[in-house]
Amino acid sequence: MIPTLPFGRTGHQSTRTLFGAFAVGFMPQREADRILDLLLTYGVNHIDTAHSYGDAELRIGPWMKHHRQDFFLATKTEQRTYAGAWDELRQSLDRMKTDHIDLWQMHILVDPAEWETAMGPGGALEAFIEAREQGLVRYLGVTGHGVTVAQMHLRSLERFDFDSVLLPYNYAMMQNPQYAADFEALLRVCEERHVAVQTIKSLARGPWGDKPQTRNTWYEPFEGEAEIETAVHWVLNRPNIFLNTAGDPDLLPQILAAASRFQPTKQSDLDGRMAEIHVEPLFT
């Protein structure tokens, strides 16, 4: 089984490895149902999806009929206006066959112009606050990619008291001094405010470049058991953060198995093992 950790100030004890539901967005329901069995086997109790993840919300809907109480359910919207966000929330609730979302997140909010729209008059933030007041969502978060994401999350937290953030965290990204400094600054604020920190791209070896894309990930992932375990343990060795699983369903069993075997390790040992693996940063 995978250990749990308080998900920020929400009070929910989430497994440290959260299920990234992009993995079920492009498969038939019968295959998605096998994923649910795997999640239950490892005790995973937190699903992170998005309106933009193909048919992921539709695949999750049948699970919620019988397992809604078993999962902290999170989804996301890329809409930046009040009306657009409300429309997508209604769709997400309908697609997932639930009367509420545990965590609703502004997805990929890193572009300054989009940020101004979302946070300004008539923006998505107004819909987020209103939906929470109506009980349709319980908690609110913000997500993003790229080298500026930590800076933008800090800006978002200055504007509004979000309950969670999500951003990349892996060995290659943390070799970028500016990104590392921004990440640490964000974590300090999150720890002070009890904001949950979700991390993505743990399995990223680097960009695909000219290589054929053989996995359901937009980056080239680690595939060997030893490399996957090292990468997963490198992330989980950082206390009080969560690891969102990769989008390729065939890699999911290895990620969950590695997470179930995790034990705190001397960081320098993990850094040394990661340094022996050829990795490239996804974002520069």
C-alpha cells in the first residue's frame, strides 16, 4: 500500500501518489475499469483529471456510481472567463456523475495575459469562488508547466488563498538554478499556509525530440524498472509533496509498485543515482 499524507489544509489523507487520469482519457471503458482495480489494489484514493484530458471524465463517471466516497476527486479547467469556467464545471459534474468536485483547479495558468483575465473582473476566479460558496466544489487550486510556473503560482497565491498548487518537479528541472530557487520559495509559502503541493513529470527523461513517440506522454519517459523506481523515490524523498502519476497506462503499474516500496533515503544517494541517468530538462 502507498502511504498517505494530509492534502494541505483540506483534512483529506491522500495517498502520496495521486492518479493522473490522463491515462484513461484515450481508452475504452473496459480498459479504464482495469485501471480502477489497480488503484484500489494500491489504496490510491485521489484522482486528478481535467476537462481537457480527452474522455477521462467520462471514463471516471461510471466509477463514481460505486466509489465516490473512496476518492478525493479533482478536475481542472483551462477557461479563463466566468462564463466559460461555469460551463465547463457543469459539464465536468455531469460527465463524472457527481454532485460535487473536491478540488477544482485553474489549469496551466502561466501566461501573464491569461492570468490577468482569469483573476480580473468577469474572470474564472469569480466562478471558482461562487462554485465553492454553492457547495459544487470544496477546494480551489492552480496548476502549470514551464520554467516560470513557480513564480506564477506565487503571484496567484498573493492574489487568492488557493488550497493547492501543481507544477513540475524532477531531478533535471531542479538543476536549473532559477527554477530551483523559485520552487523552494513557493514551497516555503505553501508550507506556511498549508497549501498542498502536487508535482508532475517525475518520469521525464527529456523531450522526444526527433525520436518516435512510443508512449502516451508528451515527453520521453523512463521505462526500466530501476530508473522508474529511482525517479519516483527521488520525488517522494521530498517530504510533504505529492507525485501525480504519468499519463501512460502501461507505466502506471511500475509507478505504483515503486511508490509502494518507497522508504526515506539519504538525498545525496538518490542524487547520485539520478546523476548517472542521462536526463534533459523539459523546459528551458
